Amino acid sequence: MAVKKTDTDELLPDKEEAVKIFAPALAPQYDRFKEKLHRLRQNPPQLLHIEGGSAELRTAFAHYYAGLFFCETPEKCYADMEKDFAYADVLMPCMQCPECFKVAAHMHQDLLVFDSRTANIDVDSMRGLKKVATEAPRYAQKRLVLLLETQKLSAVSGNAILKLLEEPSPYTLYVFTMSQREMVLPTLLSRGFVMTLPWKDSLEELTETEKEWENVLIRFFQGGSGLLDKTSAKGAVDAELAKSICGILQKNFAHAMAGRKQYALAAYFAQVPFSKLFEANERVGLCYEMIGLMVNPAYCIEALLTELFVFFKTAGTNK
């Protein structure tokens, strides 16, 4: 006799659809990161930060980690088709069981997903989470909360999450994804373990907006012109773009500190002593907090870049 499908079964994705959300993390070059997640799974931190890579890759690893908690029959993961036993102890979600399908569809009752790319993670959502976080999980041993792209959180929402972490529940674990750790409130960052995925480090991987703004920043820092042409129009710089500009600056500070002078903006910053770059990075962090506090983003960016222009002109060089 055939078993009648429930409404939940009808909504679950098939294997091909389910694998899509895990797929970016499955490439062999990420085997050592999967191994790290496997080890973390044995003694999981209350909060895991996943930074670096692309938003798609960070999201894939967050779901992969969730799969390790909820999969019914985790399988052995091998480095290549010849089954290199260097990776034989790394477990991976099977991506065939109903639990894996539920993770992929965000339908698992012990998995909560907040994605700031599709909706603001507001303080009311975090207050609702506080109530759920104190309850025992329904089916699994732990409940997982994924907060995707937390660099977009407002300071108010960030502080609401911090209160949850300050009153830890034995039942609930958190995973935050972010482009880079400097873009998250330091008080949140200090609460967790950070795993850094390989960075996007080629000009070809930048979005068109990032490429455009890198050119704007280069022209402005070199000659002091062109900024107002990009910021003066009403609505020209919203909060998301302002945070992206902050991210461009911080990424190129990191490139400059690492000696990656093949990037024009990083090459400009590389002329400045390291200690000054750290100071500049702190100023970007303050700007990011102001954006989170709902200060006009165009004003924040204009003030920051003008301040940095003067700062770099008077900071001296490494020459």
C-alpha cells in the first residue's frame, strides 16, 4: 500500500533542487574547510562566524553545517573520485534524506534562517527569536539559527542579538555569515569562532557597482575630485551601497597590508604606513556603525571619504 504524502512532503524540494544550496561548498578545493566544520560539529561553539568567499559560498557552508546536525545518514566525504583517504573521516550531509531536504527548503523545525539579503532582520524578529531560543528543540539535540549576511544588520538589531548571546541557551547554536569580520559589531564578533573562506581577490569577480566605486575612490584619493558627482543626487547612496563602499575600503586595506599591489586602490593604500591603515580602518568601522544607526548614508560616505582624503595626504608614506 502506498504511503500518502503529507503537505510537508509535497513542499520539499527534490534532490536536484536540494543540492543547489549546498553545491558551492562541495567543490574539492574546500575539503579542508569541510573537515574543519566536521571537527567543530563534535564540540560546537555557541556562535560560528563564516567570513570570506562570496555570499553564495558562505550561505552554502552555513547550510552544510546545518546538514551535519540534522542529516539522518551523513556520508563519508572524499577529496576526489579516487577516494583519497586523507579526507575519509570528513562527514557530509547525504542530501538524499528528508532532513537534508528540509534544511535546503528552510522547513526543518529546529532550523531558523534569517537572511538580510531578502528582508531586514529587525529588532522585533530578534525579540521573537529570544522566546524560541529558550525552548528545547523539537526533534534534534540542538537548534540552529542561521543569520545570513550580518554585515547588513542595524546596530539596534545587532545589540538585540547580543543580548541573546549574553544569556546563552543550552539548546540553541548560531551561525553568522558576513563578507568580512570588520563589518560586524566587535561585541558580536568576540562571542564566536571565526572560519575564513578564501577571499574573492580578482578584479573579474567584483560586481559592476564595486568596479565603478573602486574607480571613483581611486580618482578621489589621487586627485580629490569626482565624489560629489556620485553622491549629490537624491537617493544616489542608500545604506546598502554605503556599506558596500565601506567593504571596498576595508578589503583594499587588507590587500595593501598583504602586499597585493596588483589592485590600484590597494597600491595607493600601500604607500601609507601599516599603523595608519589600521587607524583608517577604525574610521571606516565608525562610519559603518553610523550607517547602522540610520544616519544619512550619503552624508556618512561623504564625511568618511573627505576625512580619509586629508588623513592619507598627511599620513606620510612607506617610501
